[in-house]
Amino acid sequence: MAKVNVDLQRERDSCSFNITELTHWIDGGIEKTEERRKREEMALKEGIHIEPVPSVYLSHKEKYELAVKKACLLFKMIRKLQEEENAGMENYLAVLGGNLGAAILGDGNPLTLHYVMFIPTIMGQGTVEQQAYWIGRAFNLDIIGTYAQTDPADGPSEDKWKTIAYNQEQHFTGPARSTSCNMAVLGGNLGAAILGDGNPLTLHYVMFIPTIMGQGTVEQQAYWIGRAFNLDIIGTYAQTELGHGTFVRGLETTATYDASTKEFVLHSPTLTAYKWWPGGLAHTANYCIVMAQLYTKGKCHGIHAFIVQLREEETHMPVRGIKVGEIGAKLGMNGTNNGFLGFDQVRIPRDHMLMKNSKVLEDGTYVNAPSSKLAYGTMMFVRVMLVNDMCKYMAKAVTIAVRYSAVRRQSQPKPNEPEPQIIDYLTQQHKLLVGIASVHAFRMSAEWLWLMYNNVTAELEAGDMERLPELHALSCCLKAVSTDDAAKCVERCRLACGGHGYMLSSNLPLTYGLVTAACTYEGENTVMLLQTARYLVKAWQQAAAGNSLPPTVSYLGELRAGRRSPPWDNTIEGIVKGFHMVASGKIGICVAQIEKRQNNGMSYEDAWNMTSVQLASASEAHCRAILLSTYYKENEKQMKTVSPELRQVLMQLCDLYVVYWALQRIGDLLRFTSISERDIEQLQNWYEDLLIKVRPNAVGLVDAFDIRDEILNSALGAYDGRAYERLMEEAMKSPLNAEPVNQSFHKYLKPLMQGKL
Amino acid sequence: MAKVNVDLQRERDSCSFNITELTHWIDGGIEKTEERRKREEMALKEGIHIEPVPSVYLSHKEKYELAVKKACLLFKMIRKLQEEENAGMENYLAVLGGNLGAAILGDGNPLTLHYVMFIPTIMGQGTVEQQAYWIGRAFNLDIIGTYAQTDPADGPSEDKWKTIAYNQEQHFTGPARSTSCNMAVLGGNLGAAILGDGNPLTLHYVMFIPTIMGQGTVEQQAYWIGRAFNLDIIGTYAQTELGHGTFVRGLETTATYDASTKEFVLHSPTLTAYKWWPGGLAHTANYCIVMAQLYTKGKCHGIHAFIVQLREEETHMPVRGIKVGEIGAKLGMNGTNNGFLGFDQVRIPRDHMLMKNSKVLEDGTYVNAPSSKLAYGTMMFVRVMLVNDMCKYMAKAVTIAVRYSAVRRQSQPKPNEPEPQIIDYLTQQHKLLVGIASVHAFRMSAEWLWLMYNNVTAELEAGDMERLPELHALSCCLKAVSTDDAAKCVERCRLACGGHGYMLSSNLPLTYGLVTAACTYEGENTVMLLQTARYLVKAWQQAAAGNSLPPTVSYLGELRAGRRSPPWDNTIEGIVKGFHMVASGKIGICVAQIEKRQNNGMSYEDAWNMTSVQLASASEAHCRAILLSTYYKENEKQMKTVSPELRQVLMQLCDLYVVYWALQRIGDLLRFTSISERDIEQLQNWYEDLLIKVRPNAVGLVDAFDIRDEILNSALGAYDGRAYERLMEEAMKSPLNAEPVNQSFHKYLKPLMQGKL
């Protein structure tokens, strides 16, 4: 290993706690750390992740082609490994999940779900016979499977078709697997893959096959799943259209039944009806699940799923009536091959409608499906996973920025003294250290949410749906706040690196691209906050009616009862309590506002809309209270087993996080608690003091995230701190540097100068 | 013209004011509008801006080559126009400035400065003989000139070399040109060009020639300027290094005088001494101004400028001892050809040191220069321009998002009613409408700052330096706050467009790339805020000593005098006053904190650092107070001449802006004024009411910014509202869509599936 930068080495030498102990604690034990490292080594040793010319220098088209190539090579490697060692499936699960997948594929791994969802689902839910047949084939990669869902984001009513997909998740809630293991497997870049915004192959496994499994009849499954598993066909899943995203009921594509030929006619009546965004749709898939409005006997029966052939199986040419292509360059994720799809009166046989639930009989009679009790499941699952993903991205960004800030020296505040490491500036500590604490806060909140998710889904299995709305409300606001906080954290880290953070070789811009995408996908964040607000308003009204409330909103009832502000308690516990008072106060104001507006003659919907800025803010306040209290409580609980040295640092981090947010929300605290100016000044000094206390351990704290250089992929943030050397090494990979004189000199500059252009 | 979207047309039809009247008001009169439109038409009619394959699909290398090509074609066109019509220079000034330049070149126009700075400087400061000689040549494009500066950002002490460059700006302060005209000319993307982060040719004109003019002796100018003007050589300007940006004194490159050979030896003693970032350095320039530590007779005399040959003039190959190349891909501005440069004992003649000020005699004796009285000028000038640039970017982003929000319909809050335009959601109004107001707020603040800049520089000419520190403090914090606000505004607009905002064809990601770069260049924002804080602390201390204060900080003295909070006044005037109280209160706390920490034994520097998070916040509060009061006062003044219909809307916008910021800073107002909970709830309802009032005019308000489609360059934001059609048209330009089947299908996917990979 190359020599480590002396400043960075000194930081490590003077760290007050054992870095390895913290890594084990984060992973959930020394065995977990060792397993993870072994898997990382296994996946990286063949060097598929290495790009001779970094993809940032490639054209859009070349980026797509590289993504396909790497995904295929990765799967070849795994197949080989599988043959060599008879290692358990679990290894591969983890190889493909987390930051590791990102290191190899950059923009996501199309085949992750094969191991992460497909095989486990069969193991969890298949009969012994089914397992015998499928698992062997799957491990040999004779077939490639996967699983996932998109997110209509406006409640359960559109999600009937998700029932089965949801059931598949039950595997993960089984007692045979620990929560933390599943978290690790499913975290990191997997989110992108699940969400259909990953690489060109993802949707075949993530959406196409699972939808057939979930909504197809036994006959349909028998016919299609086999072909799909054999990769005789490659499918994708087309739901969103140019004109409609989250609002699924508004989709315009029609599937009209023609009883005379026993066919459905798929049609895009408008340009806005064109499917838009599905991954792999552009040039990869030849079949597609299409979500369309079903018409039969002149009546619309809402959204149903149809299997449509897009391209000729042999030639890959689009079939008649199909208009298909890619949607163009994006801020990030440019290997995905997101596509568009339009239909010009495309006819498909009647049995290409997936009819496990609703049916259309030969004569065109529509037979409705029984409604599902488990409709919320999948989207909650995905959102729980997203919270954990956000931790990984924040951990990457803060690792890069902290290490660089320890290496970088700048300015000379005191004459005749050396330039300080920029991490010694309090303003820099202010930008970065809360980012370290945020990783822990969101990690513990994600674990806590995961546990709750498991409990609630177990209750669901037993027919108990009581806590479903509470979990749904939580998953919505945590999705919004975690993605928003993560995006801001990553961008703050980038800007804290100054101009060099603007270099793609810092890996901060690409990381931002991945994180900010999550602010609008899987439920746009403002829509998410307002979903939670609906629940909070109902909870408030229940409390007003004297009913008891579920645990995470019980504070509404308690605080409502005692309206007078108690004396302010300037401690962590006091602040956490203060945040509950803020949330309660804001929700109360919203409820009063809506009522007042209704009394003034507004409809409920208009009153809601007029109050929606405040409602979103109340929802965010509720989420902050949950985050602060969860972090505080979980931290107290989990750090009981660690050494005193580490415990002190973990407490400081939690204190830092809570005090930071108190100072960020001083206005709210002043409005809804009895905090005084004197308290505020004390909090400010407490915060400054905490920055100074945490600062000496900053490098140790990010080292403990234990992100390998190949996964971090940053010139500024590598473990050895050779930031400047690596910036130069990365620069030398630019194709422009491959030739001393560029052709444009001869072609344009010289002629212009000589008046000959 | 294609049919306009009906929703958009209805918005325009129902606008309560005359949109054209507002456009004229913004431009500064109907003649200004007509001039601007004529110039835009002239520059765009040849279609140089049209890219058959949009550059977003190109490789990094191709992007550079396209930028060179377009810059050269643009100059060819202007030369032709110049020959055809004997139009005045002024036309070309405006063609090259503003958003128009961006429309043609995307990432900035390398030759802008030729017209904007070079020719005007000669006209303003040249003798009659000089003008006769140079101006003719310049207009014929026999020579190409320009002018600019970078920004050391840590005070005047390093800026002696800027004296002459600063003098050149005086041309713009002359009475012959109105402020608003200059603003228009210099606004928009020109900022990027001035800042050295533009296209490959920029620095030749922006830095290389002006530095020689500013720091060269008459003999040096005679020799070098002629060659540079003839483009016999292409130069750039290398100051920043891998290891040092804003802190110029820390530069490591050495220039050691060897009296035995009468040469300087340039050397990069470390990797961090490598020059890093200069535009055009990588493959475009063959000469370079190098800023280096001057050593002679064993003693260091600080940073001086040297002319160094980089490449052979005929072959363009790097000369011996020169290591040069490009720094690699960045978040944006990838046509710039930013380079690195290292020296291995490179010898240059003694007369390659620019010796107008300081000198090294033949025997090695160093002769110091008299210090400059005008050191602040250039960096203030650039920052004033930056504030105006930020308006242009915000205007673009908000135009795109507002039009799209009028076209987009989504969800169904009320059963059996059509889907609303998303701009009818209050949360969407909350995200967008303050953006419209911000454009006006920053525009008026920039104009006001420009006027103050002119006054102060005129006083400087007369030897009066009294208001220089005040102007410097203002330009620092306004630079930081305007770039930060603009970046947040653009990103909020992008996210408000949902998934489609993530498409590069929305032009929002590229706009963000340009704006966020300004947060770290030309003085990193936190450093800027702390510079202003230094001034505020001094002002506070002066007030404490009973001295009077300059106008923009006089409130500190007034509020200090009456420490008791007056009763809160819940009006616009009351809020503006409240913001002054906030700023004053925060500065007061900072001063007390620093004193307390010093009394506890800390050095001043350490006490400053420990208080710096609060100091940055106080500085921002000062800037907010300036922005709110300036907008309010200027708006009151300027809207006197407009129609009653327009006046009402302009008042609503200003109210919206002020109330928005009051609600954003409720915590500060609660701490430092006597605002009550009741006042806050009234403000909230006032704000909601203003959103509803401004909403019907939203489209008219952005239309009035009058940004041509070619300049807006957005599928989502075009004037006709055909957002979906344009998204599709842009998608069809993707090279991936040029072939129905991509080669990767045959190369990797099929073989993997068949087990043959």
C-alpha cells in the first residue's frame, strides 16, 4: 500500500476510540464485518469495476453499452464462482447489494434482484417441489430472476395488482434471517435497481417476471415465466406515461376488448399516453407488461396488466404498431436505457391480459377481483429500504469530504504559523460533522422502521391491519425527509470540498445524481409529506374525540391534553420532547386552519390545499421528532455493549445531532415551547463545544464506515489521503490527454486566426 | 408558430396586467427591449447554436471540440456582419453578453470579452493615436482582445497586480453609458467567461492580454500584445494550483533568478504546486502568464507574474520541462479545457517577468513597487456582475418550471372534476412564486449595487477611499447569498418538475451546474460571508465607540442605541425593520462572544474561529436585511411610472418576497423582535393569500422575462407549452434512437443468455 498522508495518519493515531470496534458495531458484530469484507474482496478481485477509460468520458451511447457489458461480465463471474465453491446463496446476496454493486456497475446492477429477491422468494414461498425445480436452475444461472415494484404513491386503491408481489417479501420477515443481515443485503444501490431506474436489464427481473407471477393465472405463469427465466424473451414493465407519474388512475393507454376477434386492442390515444421512463424499454426488452385502462362492452374498468410483444424475437426489430425508443440523457443514471412506448392499435390475444385477479370472459364480460388486504406492503417495503440506502450515500459523501478536509491545508489565520487543515475551521466542522451523525441517525431509524415493518406485516399475515396506516404514514414521511436530508448532505459535502468537489473524480457529483433522483421517484417528496399529514390530521381528530392513538403518534394525545408549555429543559431529552411539542403544535394549527376555512364556506379539499404548505411542514416536524427520539433511544440502547471510549463518542455524536437540529428549528421551538434566549445561547455554545469535541475523531468516525476505495471511487476521499496525486492520476485518464495536440487546433482555431475559416 | 397549449393560452388571456409593459420595465424602456430583441435575432438567425446531435450525447472530448468549433463560427459570423452593416459596437456587446451567448455556446463564449471589455477599454483609456491604431484592427477581427480577473478572495493585500486591470473598468463608469445598459451587456453567462471557467479561448483575452497590459512595461507590451492580438500566440493565465485556490499567498510555484545567465528558473517543487483549473491551458494555449513566488539573492519577494512558453509555436508540442494537460471531467462546463501545468526547472529570460511595478535588475536586485490604492476594484466588479448573472439563471429556471406547471395536470383531489394544473396546488406555488420575486429582488439589488460601485469608484478616482470597505463588504455577502439563493432556486424548480426535471432536455440540470459553480468560484461562499463579518464587527465596534457609520450599516448604530424592542409592526416596513434588528442582534452577540472568549484566554484568531458559525449567520442576516430593504425601496421607486394594473402585481410580488423571508426566519424574528404567535399566524395567512393572488399572473410574470426559446433551451419551458411534444422531439435526437437494435444485444446479452459469453 502506498504511503498514507501524514496528516491523515496523525488523525488516525490520535483517535480516542478503537475504529475497528465501531465498524463491528455498525455492521452488527465482528462476523458480519468479516463476511462483508470477504464478499467485497470476492466481487472486486476480478476487476470488472475497473474502467480503462472512466465512463464519465464516454458518450451517452457508449455509457449504455458499457453498462450492459459489465452487467453481463459480473454475472459470468458469479456463475463461475458458484461452480468453484459451493458457497451459500447468502454470499451472493450481499455481493450484489450495498455499495459494492455500485462500485462495479456505477449506475446500478441489473441482475442484483436475481439473488436478492427472486431466489429468496422461491425459497420462502415455493413448495418443496418448486424449490427443487427452480433453485437449482437459478443458481446455475440457467435462468435469471428478480423482483420489484413501482409506487403509485397515492394510497392503496390503485395497488391491487401488488398483492402477490407483496407476499413475496414475506420471506424476508421470516425468523431465519436477522434484520440487520437483510438490511445489509438490501441496502445501498439496490434501491435504484428496485425502483426501475437502474440498468437496462433490471426491469426484466424486477418488474416483468414478478408481475406475471403476481397477477398471471397458473396457465399464464406456466407459459410466460419459463420463457422469461430462460431469457428466451426479455421483458420490462411500463406503467408511467409522459403525462402521468404518481397518479396511476390518470393513465391514458387503453386496452379495448374486441369480442369479435377475442383480442385486446392496445392504443395510445394521445402523445401523453406514451409510456415514459421504464428501464430497459428502449433497446433491451422485446416484451413488456403494459398497464392500461381496460375497456370492455363500452365500459372502463380501470388499470389492468397486459403482456405485449414489442420486438420480433429473432431480429429485435419493433413489431407493427409499436413505437419504441429511449427518452434521452438525464442528470444521472445514464446506463439505464429508459424508454418510451406508444401503441397504434396493437392487437394481442385475450389471454395476454393477466387474469389471476380480474378477468375478461370471451364474450367481454368483466369479472371483478376481490380487493386485497395487503395493498400497502410493497411500497412501504421499498421506502423502508430507501431510508437505509440514503445512509450509504451520506456515508460515502461524508467520508470523502472529511478525509479531504484533513488533508487540505489552506490560509493562514495566524502569522508565522503553518496553514491549518481546513477541518480545523469551525465552519467546516459545522458543514461536515452533522453528516457523520446523520448516517447513524438514519441507520438506526431505518433499523427501527424495518423491525416495525416486520411486526406489522406479521400482524397482517394474522389478519390484523390495525397498525398498517401508522406504518404507511411513517414510511412516507421518512422517505421524504431521508432523501431530502441526504441530498442536502451530499451537496454540502461537495461544496465543502471547494472547486475540487466539482470534479467528477471526487465522485460527489455522481453521488448527488443518484440521491436527488430519490427525491422525486418512489413518491414525490411533497406528495409523501402530505400523505403523512392526512394521517396526522386523522390522528389529531381521534385524540380530540378521546380515542387512544398508535405508539408513534401517541404524543399528540398526551400533548393535546396538557396545552400549557412545561418549563423548558435544556437537555437532549428536553429537546426531543420539544420536537414532539412542535409537531403537535403544528398539526393542531393545521386542523384549526382547515376547520376555520371550512366554516368560511370552503370545501374540505380546498381548505386542505390552502393549508397544504403548513401541512407539509407539520408532517416534516413529526418526522423530525421521530428521527430525534429514535436515534436517541436506539443509541442509548445499542451503545450499552461498547467500550467506554467508544460510548463517549457515540453520545457526543447523538448530542451533536440533536443540538444541531434544535438550532436549525429555533423558530419552531420558540413558538411551541418555553425555550428562552438564554437557553438558545447555551445551546449554541454547547453545539460549538461539541464540534470541537468530535473534530479530533472525525477521520476515525468516517474510517469506521469502512468503505473500500473501490466502492468510494473518489480521488479526494481515498483511505491513503493522496488526494492530489489521485486527482492527477484521474486527470491522466482523460482521452483528451492521450494526444498532445487536439485536431480542433488545426481545424478551426488556426484557420480563424488566419482569416481562412 | 405551432399552436400554443390551451392551458397556457388561457393563463395569458387572463393575465391581469400588460405583459409587454412589464418586459419594457425590466429592460429599462421600450427601446432597450427592441434593441435586445434585434440583437438576439441577429445572433441566432444563422443557427450556430443548433446542434444536430445535442452536446449532452457527446463524449467529453467531442464536447470540447464542438465548443471550439462554435466559438470560431460565431466570430466568423460577427466579422461578416461587421463588414455588411456598419453597425455600432454596442450591438455586438449585447449579442455576446447575457443569456444569448449561452444559447449559442451553451457553456460560455470565449470571445465575448473582445467586444465587452477589450475594445471598450481602448476606447475609454487609449489615446487618440492608440484608438486609431487598435480599434480598427479589433473590429475587423484582425486581432482579438479581452479582459478579466480571478479573485484571491482574502483581501486586498495580494491584489497589487490588479491595479491596471481595475483601471480598465473605469470605462464602464463613464457618464456616456447608462447603468442598465452595462448591466445587460455584462449579465448572463458572461460571468462564467470572466471567471475563467468558460470556453477554451476565454483566458487568452480575459487574462493573458490584460495582465500583460496591466503589469508589463511599455517594452513588454509592445512586444507581447501585438503577437497576442495577432493570435500569433495563444495565452492563458495560471494562478490557482492543486494545493491552493483562494489563498494566493500560499502558492508554491517558484521563479528563481539566476544572475549568471540572467534567467528565471520556473519550478514546481511539489505536486501541489502544479497549476490546476485555468481554462484553455490544457490543449489551447501555447503561452501562459504564470503567477509564482519570486526568489532572488536567496530571498522570497512574493507572488509575481511571468510569461512562459508552453508549447512550440509551429508544432504545438509541449516545450522541454513543461508538463501540461487537462484536469478531467467536471459537474458542468465541460467545454472549457481546464488544464494543469507543472515546471521542471524551466528557464525563461529575465525580461519575461512582467516588470511594470516590481523589478528584478540584471544583478538580481529586487526593486519593490509602490502599493496600489485601487486593489479592491476588480474583484468587487466581478462580484457585482455575478449578482446580476444569478437573476438571469433564476429567471430561466422559474420560466421553465412555471410554464410546465401550467401545462401539467395531475391527480384528482375532487371526485368527478378534471385533474388540476399542478400550479394550482399551493405547495407548488410555494416552490415557484418566490422564485419570480427573487429575480426582481436580485435584479434591483444588483442595479443598486452597480450604482454604488460606480459612485465609490468615482470617489476613488478623486482619491476618496472612505466607502471602499463598505462596498467590499457588500459585494462579498451579496455574492455569497445570491449564488446560494440562485442554486437553491434552480434546484427547487427542477424538483418541482418531478421526474421530467431530471431529463437534461429540461435544461434545469445544466443550469444548476452553471449556478452551483458560482458558489465556490470567485471567492468560496463561507469565506465571503466571513469577510463581510469582519467588516460588520468593526462597524459594531465603531458604533460602540460613538462613531458614525456608513449608510448600509448605519442601522447598527441606531439599533444599538435603543436596545429595547419596539412593538412589532406586522407590515412590510415592519418586517424590513425587523430584519435589521435581527442582523444587529446577531452581530452584537458575535462581538460579545469573541470578547468573552478572549477574556477567557483565547487568542483573537481562535475566538474568531470558535464564533465563525455565528459570524457567517450574522453576515447572512445583514445581507437579507439589505436585500429586503433594497427590493422594497427600489420597487416603490421604480413602479411609480407603471400602470395601476402592473403596479398592483409588482407590489404583490414584493410583499410575497418579504413575507416569505419573514416566515423563513421566524426564529430570528422571535429572538430579536417582539413578534408574537398571533403575528406569525397572520403572516402565514397573508402569505397564503399572496400565493393565491399572484398565481393567476404567474405565466404572465415569467413571459415578461422574455427569454427566447433558443435561449431557454428547455423542452419543458418553451413558450408554446408543447412540453410533451418537445420531450419526445428531444428524445428522438439521441444517437441510441438512430438504430433500432444496439450492438450490445448481439455482443453481450445474447451470449450471456446462451451461456456462450
